[in-house]
Amino acid sequence: MTLALDGHGLAPVTDVAGARLPDRWALHPVVVAENAFHGWDASHVWWDDDALLVRLRWRERTDGERPFAVEADAAGTSLLGVGTAEGAARLLLRADDELRSQGDALRVRRASLPRGTRAALVAQQAGAGVPEPFDREPAGAWDWFGTTAAPGTQSGEERVSELEGPEARDQVARALATANPHGELPPDEPRSRWWGWRDDDGVLRGVAGASRRVPGQPWVLGSIGTDPAWRGRGIAAAVTAAATRAGLDEVAMVTLGMYADNAAARRVYLRLGYAVAQRFESWRS
């Protein structure tokens, strides 16, 4: 973890599932940001010096807005872990034993744990069984980035503007259909803001969205994309810089997630001052 939050005015997460977290985890960027975004409903928490593991209940949103990571499933839970893979593996085995002794079970429907956790589990079990769903390879690997420093002005930013109103949202949807059809932030999300880079004809060639789910808490950028025919011109850097700067005008941290194999995006984000706070592998069922 290379992103420190001390001195940036972000409140530590001091209480999770009735337990007071030590500063090491209370100020971890992922914990601070994700707890704010999702409104954690944590049933259990485990930690040591190497890792933190949180068991989250799934619940239905009650604010009438589109659900993000929180869904309705009375029988399902998810797990989030930060720290080292070896530490997360130890905590996972401890959690599994503890819950079984109480007549409970992990019942994990989704999990994001430090990358390498499954390999560490297999090694620690030395041939013994590994709890589901960690007995199979993770579905994907991704990196959690954050920044607390505004990036400098990027080449091409004079072509970037904020996109407001229904017509602009329709343009964003059309641009994303080519630039990033699998982006997780939908243009019609009412709490989102969008920025776009236009060519000489006024056509959007690149966009970046920002979700502001909880006032005063860290922003998360999403659905960043550039028309494939227009890549290599600094468009992604320009729209991401504009969105990042706007976020940091309101709050102390802006975050984003990136698939681990996206080398081109990684170069952009690092150049803009983002740092990787946690490398994850994830499971979904």
C-alpha cells in the first residue's frame, strides 16, 4: 500500500461489526472508501497485523436508487479483505472454523481478497480442503487505485468539458458502446457526473464518469473509455485528469478500479498520480 491518508481529512473507519479497528486498518484507503460507498452492513470482522477480513451481509437498497455492490439475498454474504495474501488466507481459515463452530457458514457469493490468497490457502492447507468458493480459480484480478493529489493539466484538456443534461447522457451512452461497452458505471445513474473529449466535429471520442454515492466521501471514477480508433492521443489522460480534479475540489480522495492486465490504463493512472492501494482477486457466484 503506497497511498497514505493521514492529514487528508478523511475519517477513519473505527467501528466495524461492533469492533474497534486499529489505525493500520481504520485508515486503509480501501476500507475508508469502500465503507463509505457501500454503506457496509458488516456481520463479522477479523484482523491481525497482516490482513483484515470483513464479512458483509447482502441487503436491498432502501434509497430508491440503482444498486451497486449491495444486492438482496438473505442467504448470501460477501467478503472483502485487504493486506497480504498470506494474512488473508490465515484469516479466512480462522473465520471458516469460527463460523462452523457456531453452526454458521461463510456462504460467500462474492469476494475480493488480496491477490494470491487462493495460492496461499492451498499452500497453508497442505492438501486439506479449501473453503468454497476459494477451491476454484478466481474470476478476475484487478487493482484498486486512489489519489489525494490533483494531477497537472494534460495535453488536450481544452477539448474536455463536463457533460450535463439528458442529451449529453445519451451521447455518453453512444460513446461508451464503442469505447467501453462493459463499463460498470451506467450513464443514467442519477448521482454520477461525466466528462467528455470532443473532436473537431463535436463527437465524443472519450469519456470518464464519476460516482458520488455519499456526500463528502471519496469519489470513484468509472466507465473510462476512448474510441479505439482514437487511442494513443492522450484522450483518456485528459478526461481522467479533469474528472479527478473535479472530485478533489469536493473531497479528499478519488478512487478507481482497473483490470490488472490493462497495461495502457495503468500507465495513464500512474502518470496522473494514482497509487495502487490494494491488488485484488475476486470470486462471484
